[in-house]
Amino acid sequence: MGLSLLGLILSLLTHGMIGTEVGVATPLAPAAKAHPLPAMLAQWQDPQQQGDYFDQVKKTRVGYLVWSHFPVRVLVESAPTSMPLIQQKWPAAVTQAIQEWQTYFPLGMTTDPTQADISISAIDPQQPSQGRVRSAETRYRLYIDDQNRLAHRCTIQIRVQQTQAYISAAARHELGHALGIWGHSPIASDALYFSQVRTPVPISVRDISTLKRVYQQPTRLGWPVLRSKTSPILTPSEIKKLRHSQIQDDAYAIYKAPTWQEAIATAFAKRPLSSIDVHHRHRSRSVKAIGGK
């Protein structure tokens, strides 16, 4: 079962095909196509032509990380009870960042984890960290939704040793990644600048222009997985198998490995093959401490 499932997932993500399992029809991964722009982005204009940094945005194995259903639902998880001071400022700080993006993009808030497209959580700065300590990071996970579409969810984790203003800045930055800007700006006046600045900046014209260009690109996300060109529906058992596999795409392993197959092997080196659990992590640059240079 583990080997069949691993082959099935590798085939989907590398060759556009799902399945070599005996007795299972061969479905096709969706072709990469552009979705209609959300109305707010469609109406966006930059009369001063300040430009963008679309050339810094990375294309993933499934295309650009574009949402196609709206509003995109955001869950703000409660801060750890071990951090009573953070509990006071955490909800307001993160909600402020969400509201800023709502000016340009259709976001909604939810308290139901099962309905969340993006989940934001606080991490205790005293919590042990593997490798380099980072102030925040965004990950995505691929799955097949109930309508047989290739879909994704994002999780954002923020270390909260900072002031409310810096928590808002970190949430603003990471939300930009979760909405589809899978890269960084080289200019400090943009919210998606690659490093923290002494005075946090708001979402810029260049940020929104970049996001609009992302949403004009083709993606496999949001399109149905096909059995064949004439029969576009998987069987319920096939959908269940894919959904329960928790397909995940590991950026860190990809960066280290020369091929996707070796990236998978690296990620699964110490795990059972039946545990399909490869994380794709957007690893933001470390930020400077408050008052740092």
C-alpha cells in the first residue's frame, strides 16, 4: 500500500499522471490554466507604474499558488497559555494584518479549523527549534478537495517575542506568501521585503501589483483531477485514498535534492512509506531583533 501510494503521488506531481496501481483507472493531473481574477485584483490599477517584483516569485511544482474560491478563510489560533502577555496583544496584532489585506483581496475569518484555508498560530520563542531560528514561516500542503480538485492549505507560524507592531508586520508579510507571493521583494518599502526593517511598512503598491500578476498565471490548483479526457471524475475510493495521503510538497528537500524523487526519498528517509507527510516550507530570512541593525 505504501509503495503504491508513493508511486501514485510521485506520478501526479512529476509526470501529470496519477496511478499505476493494478485495477485503478489512470487519472490525469489537471492542466495548468489561469483562473478568473478576484474582483478586487481585477480592478487594481497602478497609474504611477511603480512596477512589481514578479520575477522574484517562485513557481512551484503545481504552478503558482493561486486561490480560486473566495473568500479565502483565515483562522487565527489562540496564543499559548504559557504566554499571558502575548495572549493580550496577539489577536489584535494578527487581525490588523488580515484587515489590511482585506482592502485588496477577498479574505474572511473563521473559527472552524476544518474550514480554514490559512491557519495562523503563535510559537513560544522559548520553544526548542530545529536548525536556524526564524521569526516566522509559511507552509502549504496539497490535497484533493471534495469536488475532486487539486487544492492547498497554508499554515503560518510566528514567534511572538516581539511588540504588537512587529507581530502585525510578520503576519502581514507571511499572509502575502500565503496569498501567493512565493518570494521576496528586494526593496525595503515593500511588505514582502526579504528582511525585517526597523520601522514596519504597510502593504505597498508593488506588493499588490505583484499579487495581481501572480493571479494572472496558470496553475494546476483549483482544477479537477481527471480520469481521462472524457471521464473527469475519480471514484470515491480513489479520492479518499488521495485525500488521506495528505500530499505535501517539501520546498526545503527540493532545494537540497537534484530531483523530485530524491527530494521525496530525503524527506522519507526515516519515516514509513505509508506516512505521506512531506512539508513544503517557505523559509523566510531571519529578522533582526528589535533595535538591531
